[in-house]
Amino acid sequence: MKTKLRRFVSPGFTGCPLLLAAAIAAVLPLSAGADSVPQLPEDTALVKTLEVPLAAMPMTAPLGEICEPGARWIRVGFKALDLRGYDALTLTSSGGDSYTFEGKQWNGQQFSSRALRGDCVQIQPWFGDRHSRFELDTIQYGTKALEETTVTVAGAGDICSGTDCRKTADLIRAINPVAVFTAGDNAYSNGTLAEYNGNYNTYWGPFKNYTHPTPGNHEYNTSGASGYFDYFNGSGISNGIAGERGKGYYSWDVGDWHFIALNSNISMSAGSAQETWLRSNLAANSKPCTAAVWHHPLISRGNYTGVSGVAPLWRALYDYKADLILVGHDHNYQRYAKANPSLVAAADGIRQILIGTGGRAFYPLSGTHALLEKANANTFGVLKLTLSSSGYTADFVPVAGSTFTDTVSASCNKAVSTTPDFTLAATPASQSLLRGGSATGSLALASSGGFSGAVTLSLAGLPSGVTYALGTNPVSLAANATASSALSLNASSSASTGTYTVTVNAVSGSLSHSSTFALSVSAGSGPVTQIYSNGPLSSGATTKNGTAAPSGTTWSELQNDSGSSTVSNGSFGFSANGSSYRLADDFTVPSGQSWTLSGIDVYTYKTGSSAASSPFTAATLQIYHGRPGDSGSTLVCGNTTTNMLTGSTDARLYRAANTLVPSALTPDTTRRLWRNRLAIPGSCSGAGAFVAGTYWIVWGTTDSASGAHYTPSLVIPGARTRSGANARQLNVSSGAWATVNDSGKPDTAADVAQELPFEIHGSIQ
């Protein structure tokens, strides 16, 4: 039943509390526009339209909540989403799930979000551009737990050349799926409209309204596959359920799965229209699970050995962590293990299932392959997919009278864990103490999978004479939330000197985790106390893909926003070579305080440098009151010629790319970070020289080869940046200041302003 929608439209600077009225629980069709991704609900899901009164609010205030009493999960339907500049929109559910939309890939799209657990979803726009907007029209929701909610899809390839496809049609009818797919060569022998209107329409035609087809090579025995497009779209009609005529690629969603129908009979090369569209489509997908359907297999052990031309499609899907590829062409059944595009077994790989058993005469199997797990060449049947928000079960269902069966289950590569757990990170990743001095840090905890409870912290490996204190212990951690405890380190006047690896342990019941940081204790003429840190630089001892850092070190891994599997930071660092560029960031002395500064630590790396000692030989430092380059900014002290570098030590950190988002990769240790300690210029080193206010430090460094080197940005766990990020970079030759932006990965990602790491030592009055 069609329902007239009352849609909510939010222009850039408005917001409103959402009030929902009861609406009709019906499957609401979306328009068939090129930017529309139809969303099919699970069998047990309900659908409602939204009725939304509007009221003005600040643009960064939450718009309110979409609530459905009794719902265990909610999926939000976007009629439109347009994000400009750095703007973003976050959905956060009462069950602790969240997803942030950012980047221009969403612009003009009509789609539904992934399902979020809970009975309410809060909508939070972060809009600074008046052209940013979104429009909501529906919600889908369920009263069963999300992990127990499934949906069924079924299909096959190489289908109707005679009446044998009647038997597989009987299977589809008995399975009664929400959607049907075809993997090409649907109507033999030439895919003419007459052949489609013959046996195919007789037996598989009853499923036409919910079939999502792809063409095979036999369809292209008729020029332009015109019979195929005429049957599914309508004679002469350009667009329809088979996609745009001449292209034949499109996408659709069912439950928490994103399906992509591709055309292996036209250009698939890297950079082709189809491959470019595929990557854009994948970038604008929030679903945790992805499947693709087309005709020709990359690997086969039957009448064919595979078609290498589909490899670019595989590569794009693998880069975006897809899960299943469903193909035909060989008239048999073959199931392969998860693999990467090089056809090497991989835990994060894609499983290809060849299901050419729809009704065409069989091709025999020939040969073996290390990835081939199960095969059969004498049984007609269909593939039944039982899909959840975190995985799938694929069953080969044989026609009546046959006995061969097969089944396989797996979790999705991007599935959100529902196992209660927590993570621990110690920041900063390295600390320096002089005898008699002190330093501060933070121990950060984050819940996942609904974990909640008390977490007890302890430290091991401290040298003699160094003690610690925790601000909170144990730490109470709420479900899917974060918490932290302040760490204080104090060294006695006789503390043991040297470099040590300190282990932080966190225990809650049967769960335990650890994190390490490096501690350097040295003798000195007086205590050195860290009074300010601009933020963390370490992401922990293991990367997102589980790669351990070298012993005694940690990673500084580029981050993605929590919930985003398509976009991450992409800039390892920003040029800090003082003869060409200088960097700047700010700190604030709180009201009622004055600070005495004794030193500032900044961080740099030189790509590929393998020297055991620091390559950095000089640095300059200036301190401004007000943002440098702005009218009214004044120089407090320092210059661009005096060397203020007093020491450069191994920070025991390695800068690394994001190892999972937007594509999996292996980290390397070519970017060792060094801590450079800068002296305070004499004119502002006096007691209490820095009174309440905001100051900017400007620095540049020099290495022994007078070459390029870089300063990394902060590591904010689960976020590409933090609110208020405003670091700057000066181009020395032009005198122009610019915001330090991370351009992101992939290239279509939005630029995001960054913060830079530095620590201030001294005392507070």
C-alpha cells in the first residue's frame, strides 16, 4: 500500500525536536532514480513514516530523538543528505550504537542507514555550512534483538534453456525469499525478449517484481542485451530494475546488507565507468555487510578456469571489506574460501560462490584449487542466503530427488562486535622524568558490545624510586561508553635511571587487557614537571588489524571515525623543516593561574631514517599571544634563528597508516618518532611569565641532512579529529598561513582540521 509521506527537511542552520506520530506499517517504495538505493526490510521488520513539526534550535544542538516504544533496533531512511565542507551528521542510539556520516559521497543519495540497537535514535548535525541539509522520511524497526533478526535472499545463474528451470523455480517458491538474484545467462540461448517471455517468464517470471538480475554473456548474443533490458525494464525503457540500459549495474539493500549488481560483459578495468561507480557506491554505504553479483568468476575449476578481467571489481570490493561474490558461467556449483584479489586465503577476504545450477545442462568439474572448499556438477539447485546484521549462512538447496547439499556460515568483515569487552590505552606513549620530578598521563577505557562494569587498573615495571597514583580506581565503565583515569608519576631524588617499559593492566572479572608506555628517568639539576599535554600520540601496542609494534614501542596509527568503514585519516605528518615550513598550535593558561615554563617537547619523524640516534640537530621556537598571522597577534618571545633544541630522544613510537579503513594493509616501521625538547627563550622563562590567556607556539626543526621531515597529528581514538582543532602551518617563502588539514582516504574524503602533539614542562602558580 502506498502512503503519502510527510517529510522532515533540515536546512543548514535549523534544527527541531522530533515528534513521531503513528503511521502505516507498510513497505514504502523509493523512487528509481540513479541515486536511489532501495531498502528491503527484514521479514519481521515494521516500517513507519515520520510526522515532524519544525522548531528553531542552534545548529549543533541534537535535533531530538526518533523513538519507537518496544523497538529493539531502528533503521533511519534518508530521502536526501547533502554535507558540505567539514560538516557531518551523527546517529546515536539508546543501545549505544552510533554512525557518523561525513564527506561528499553521500550527497544526493536516497538510502537507509544501518540498524542501530535500542528504541531511540538521536540525530546530531554538525553543520557549519548553510547549504548542508538532510531529509528523513521513514524508519524501519524490529521487536526482536538485532542479532536474532534475519532476512532470506535466494537465486542462481545459468537458468532457463528448457523446463529444468521449473524445478529451481519450485525451490524459490518454497523458500519464499524477500529478494531473488540472478547471476546471468538467465534465458538461453541468446537472451532475446522472446526467450525471456518463454520458459524464463513461465517459471521464474512470478518472482520478477522482487528479482534483482544481472546479465551473462548469452544476453549479449543479442545486441546491447536488448532482450534482457526490455524484459526487466520494459521495452525501450532506459532505466528500471535491471539498472540503466547499456550499463546494467546498480545496488539495493536488504536488512543490514548492501547488494551490488555488476555487469561483467562491459568494461571492468580500473578507472572504467563501472569500476569508478562501484568505488563511489561502496564509499556511500553504511551497511556492515556487502555482497556483489555478476556472471563471470575470477576463479573456476570447471569448463572455465576463471576470467581475470573481473579482478578490478574484486579489488574494489576487497578494499571496502565486502563479504560475498555470487557468480555463474560454469554450469555447476563451486564454493571457495575467503580470499584477497590475488586469490590468497585471507581472514578478511571475500568468499566467491559459483551457483551456475539454475537449469542449464551441466559442465564437468576439472582440476583443484587450494581455495576450493566444495563442488558438485550434477545437481540443479539454488543458493539460499540467511542474512543477519553480522553474518550469513549460505545453503545450497537441491531440487527434489537430489541429495547433494552444502552450507557455510561466516561473520561479515565490518560487523560490529556484540561480544561484551573493553579496550585500554595509555597516553602519552612515552614519559620522561628527572630525579625529583613528576609527569602526568591518562589511562583511557572504551566499552564495546555492551560491556559495563568496574575495571581495576594497576602498573607494573616501574623502576625503583618511581611511584604512581591514579585519579580513579577502579573505573566504572558504562555500556558502549568511554571513561578514563588520570595517572601521576613521581620520581624520588634517588630513582633508578634508564629507559623502562611500564605495563598498565586492566581487569574486570574474566576480562583483562594491558597497554604499555616507555618511561625514561634521568639525573638532572632539578625537577621537570609536565604541566600540559596537547593530546595523545599513541594508539597502542597493536594496530587495528592486530599487528604488534616492535618490543617496547607502540603505534601512532591514523584513525577513522567510530562506525566508519570507508574513510580514515591519510596524512602521516606535516612538513616541519624550519627553512621551508613552520608549525603552530595553541595552549591556554586557565583563569586564576600563571605558568612558569622550563621546556616544550615537539615530535618529528624522517621517513626511512634508520639511524639509532636522532637525525634532528636544531629547532627554533617562538611564542605568540594570539594566533600568529592574525591582526593583533603579538610575539611574546623567541625568533627564527636561535637554536633552542636541548635534546632529541627516541619517543618509542612508529607512525602508521590506518590498517583497516578504508582498506586493509600491513604497517611498517619507516616513520620512527623523535621527541625534541626545546628550551624556553630567555625573555619569557621567568617565574609566572605566562598569565591567564591563550598562547601559540611556533616551531621549525632541522635534520642533519637539511631535508624533509614531518610532525604527526594527534591520535584521537575512534575519531579523525577533535572539536576545535586549529593547528596551522606557515609557508616560509610565501609568508602564508594555512590550516593543518588531513585530506583523508580515499581521495573523495573530506578534509579535516588537525591538532599537533606537544607537551609543556614547568610549574603552575
